[in-house]
Amino acid sequence: MDISKIDYWATSGTSFLHRAAVVSKLLATAFVIAGVILAGDVAVLAGLYLMVMVTVRAARLPLVKVMLISLFPGLFAVLYAISQAGAGWTLPAVIIMKALTAASAMILLISTTPYTSVVGFMGRLMPRVVADGLFMTYRSFFILLELMDHFLKALKLRGGFQPHRLIRNARNVAAGVGMLFIRAFDKSQRLYDVMSIRGYSGRLAATRRLDGFGARDLPYLLAAFTFLTIAIYVRVYGQGARVMALTFVLAVYVIGMEAHRVWKRS
């Protein structure tokens, strides 16, 4: 998985969700996560997951790639779900759907919101040194990712990976990871020295301005809040007419998002 693709989607996208305010996307994601936590019904979780996937499609993100990325935490959930299979299929299905829905919501957030915008906004709620550290971590991460990519290519070209030589391959990879750790420590020390020389005084990251809400903020935010309300209702009052409510909400949302996508494309 090319993690840098997620950053590219966030910075190059032009959909309504990319242009929405950071606070509205954070609120919508919080509503989805809260719905995942409170929901214990497969139908509610399936509807919530479909709503997130429809939003992914409306944001003009590669749907299949987002689904594949969300499968990574789902694989760990499967292991726990298998251990609960003795109680029937419902509980394992709930566990897997919770993992997939929460992961998809977080991927949607970071794929439509640049990392710097999220950290800049969260800088209002966290100490300045923590926000600065997150900014620098973002910068350093891609530098180290490139170094690791170069190391793997060099290892393959020089015969570091050989079939049926697992111990030797593991030893080569371990040596490369150790070298990467030393390079990372050296780069962090150099970066600190440069920042000190240039007068770093504990202020680096600018806080994100609170953008005004607009029509582009409402669809995903209202849909997430609606599903959270349904999850709370089902948890408190039982299943009731959940299928009818979910079908109606999903139908309205899918029609609205598809109409918007087609209208923007025309």
C-alpha cells in the first residue's frame, strides 16, 4: 500500500468534501465513530458503512482502493470475530462491520483533509510543542518512507533477497532497519540543530482558522448525525422499524450524492 497516495488524494481533490470545513468533517467522523460504538445491530452498521462508501464515491476517491485499505484493520477484527463464532454469526458480523466502518470513516477524513489542516485546527486544543511535533513528524515520515523504499530497491538489486534463504533475508532486512534507525536519529538531530540556529522558540505550527459552514458541509454531517440518532434509538428502544428508517435515509442520501456527482461531471 502506497501511503503517500492518501496524502495526494487529500491535497489534490476538489470535491465538495475536500472544500468543506475541517471542523464539520471532524464532527461527522466523530458521529460515525460514536454510531459504530453504540450500534449493536448488523443492519444499522451495514447502513452506516454504505453511507460512508457513498460519501467516498461522491468525494471522487477511488472506491476500491479505499475499501482495500480499510480491510487492514478488518483482518485483525476477523481474528477476534472467529473466537466469538460459538455465539452465532451475528456477533462476528457486528465485530467485523464495526472495524470496517470505523476504518473507512477515518480513511475518508484523512483522504479529504490535508494533514496540516487537521493538525493546524487541533493545535487550538493541544499544547504548542505537541502540535509542532506532529507537523515535523508529518514531514519526516515521508522522508523516511523514501529512504526505506530506496533501501529495499538496493537490497533487491544486490541480491539481498534470495529464495529459500529466509534467515539470510531476515538478517539483511534487520541490518537495513538498523541503518534506517540511525539515519532517522541523525536527521532528527540535524533538524533540531538547524531549527535552534534559526531561532526556534517554541512556535511553529499556525492554528487553523475556523472556516464558516456552508452547504458543502451539510450532506455528510447530517447523514452521520442521522445514523447516530438511529443507532441510539435502536439501542434504547429496540429494533422496531429500523429497516424502514435505514432504507429511507440511505435512499435519500444515495440519490442526492449520485445526483450531485453526475451534475458536477456534466
